[in-house]
Amino acid sequence: MNKIILVLLFSVTAPLPLLVIEQFLPYPFVLEETFKLIAVVVLLTIPHQNKRNLLPVAVLCGLLFAVSESIFYLLNLLPLQMYNLFWQRLLITGILHSLTIGIIFICGKRGTLWLLGGFILAILIHYFYNLIV
């Protein structure tokens, strides 16, 4: 249970150091998915008979990440008075981050090579999302 709380706290605070790191390494799709990979690896180390029950925790991590990240972006939108963009961004990024961490988690349950494949797939999804948006 303590690892779950730590992973949730990690997910909600991860966007803050990423704001700084992304100034030097402008690859948000790689960096953000790496942070999610760390969260998934911690979740997968929890001794649990049925890791399937941890999928909602992984999805919640993605949602918390999206909420936290969107709040930081809201600070940029406030001077422009574009408040409706916050809700649109929160919805879209909530789906994106929940989907990608879910993919990493589901693949990770099958083994290390699957974890790596899920991580690469999540990076690609995030990359193409960034291109479209």
C-alpha cells in the first residue's frame, strides 16, 4: 500500500521537474513516458497475487500526471484569458496519459521485453499526439 501512495505522489509531482528537464532535453514524449515507466516498474514490484487489480492505479497515475501538467499549463493561459483551453487540454491529455501508462503497465505484466515494447509504443503514441496537437 505504501508503494501505491508513493507512485501516486510521484505521478502528481513528476510534471514539475519535467518542466525544468525539458528546457535542456526538448523531447517531452520520451521524458514523460520515462517517468511513467518508472511508476509502472514500481507498481510491478508490488507483491500482489493479481496485478490486474493494479491497472486502475496505473490509469489513476496517468490522470494525476495530466491534471498536474495541465495546471502548470494553466499558468500560461491565465494572462491570455483562455480558460476553456484548460478543460479541453485536461480532457485530451488525461486520455493520452492514462492510455500510455496503461499500455506500459499491461505490457509490463507480460515481462521485460514486453515492458520495453510497451514503453516504445507509448513514446510513439505520445510523439504522434504532439505532432497532431
